[in-house]
Amino acid sequence: MNVTLRQLTYFKALAEQRNFGRAAQTCHVSQPALSVQIRDLEASLGAPLVERQARDVVLTGFGRQVLAHAQRILAEVDALGQVARWRDGLSGHLALGVIPTIAPYILPDALSDLRARDISLDVQVREGKTERLLDMLRRGELDVAVMALPCGDDTMVELPLFEDRFLLAGTEARIEGLRRDTSALRPTELGNGQLLLLEDGHCLTDQALEVCGRKRDHAKINMGATSLATLSRLVEAGFGLTLIPELAAASEVTGAPGLRVCRFSGEQPSRRIGLVRRAGSAPGAWLDELAEILTRSGRRRIAEAEGVLMRGGDAG
């Protein structure tokens, strides 16, 4: 039996795409070339792996068993590649995923620091929501990802970086009105005002709903913005209140000068930011270096929030 890694890679792509043409595009080869490799793999294993239908490809029972083995083999090969790639520290190529509510605030400083350490480092950044980044990690398309913890996947290993507190954001008039109406400014006591949040799928939306004690079907919940920048400008225009991560506060107030942010009273709601990697991937000095750089960048942005906080009544 002569099975190659190329054949297993093509078969895995075919199983995921369920179409020879799309699988070939994913593997950056022609469709005939991919088809030949799949036929050779079936010949080596002695049984069909897929049922070829007009518009679809369906795995046979044997194909499903082979796919499970292929995924494990390719994951181990990827881990081996990481050991070789990082044996001398942070060098070579880094595929880094970052969720959208972190990426624009932490990356400029972090990438600058990474390049300062190694000018030859090839960093490929992929921005996406948590579930997409986890899927890319599982597929071996990312080395690590920066996201809010916990990630909810027990096949991943988490490395905490820093705490990012939530600030209340609104126009000055709205926030001062809340302060007049309540003795303590708490997330669960925001009155009957409209709460603007990011569209569904952002973990920040889930976190904001939880700390504010509201459900998705609440009459005063609007989940439509695709970015914190859009959300900030809607709030600046007077359409409601929102929660802004401390990490983003200085940038968003600069971009929306009419936006005001303040701390909640008492215990500060927050999210925990961390690095996530596959449990089977090999950690090393490069991971500690990357964590140090990202932590430093995040804390810089958080420190800048002090300069834009409303005074008089915030918890400080």
C-alpha cells in the first residue's frame, strides 16, 4: 500500500468541499490532477471512498473511516512542522487569527514589535468571529488565535493574556441622565433605553447581554452593527447605549468625538483575552514571546482609556 500525504490532503479537501472543482481550488491544483490522486488513493486502499453524484460528493462508510485517520495523520504532520518551524524561537511564518473586536486595537503595535524582533517573519493575519477561527485552528490553517476566553472547545489549549473591562458608552446627555436616575451605575440598571450591540455571532454581544441581564428578544435590544466603529458612531448619534471594551475606548472616542465612556459602579464587568492553540500543536519559546508581545500591546491600549473616561461618578 502506497498512500501519500498529498492524497490524504486532497481527500480531506474533497470531504470538506463535497465537490471536485471546489476541492481542487482549495488545494490550488487542477480538477483532473485532484481526481487522479483520489482514484490512486482508492486503488491503494482497495475500496471506493466517495460516491460521485451529479452535483455532490458523498463519503462512503469506508470513506468516513479513512477521513478520520487522514485528519489525525495530517494534524500530526502539521504539529511536526511546527516543531521544526519554531525550534529556534519566533521565526519563519506565523498564521495568526484575531477576532474583530480585538484586531484593530492590538495588531498595529503587536505586528510592529514582532517585525522588530525578526524582520524576516512572515505574519499572515486572519480576522474572523470566534467560531470561524476555531474551525480554522482545527483545520490547521492557523497556528494560534487571539480571542475571548473561554473558547468553549476542549480540544484547544488556552493561554490567558489580560483582562479587558467593559465601559458604558453613550452621549454625555444619556449617561448623565442615567446617573441622575440611579444611585449606582450598574450594567443591569440601564433603564429602558435602547441597547445597541454587534450582530449575532460576535462573542462580545453574548458577553454584553449576559452582564446586562437581557435576552436577545428584549424589546430594547438592537443587534445590527458589524463593527465597533459602526456601533460607536450610532451611539454618538444618539441612537442608544452600548458596552465598549476598554481596549477599544481610546480609538473609538477619537473616531467618534461625541461619544462618551465611563466605568460602571462597583465590580467591573470584563472579558478575558487569551491565545488559543490546538492541543496537539507544539508549544515553545515562540508562544511565550508572542504572548508577551500581545499582552504588552493590549495593556498599552487599555492604559490609553484613562485619558477618555468621563469623570465625576465613575468607579475609576
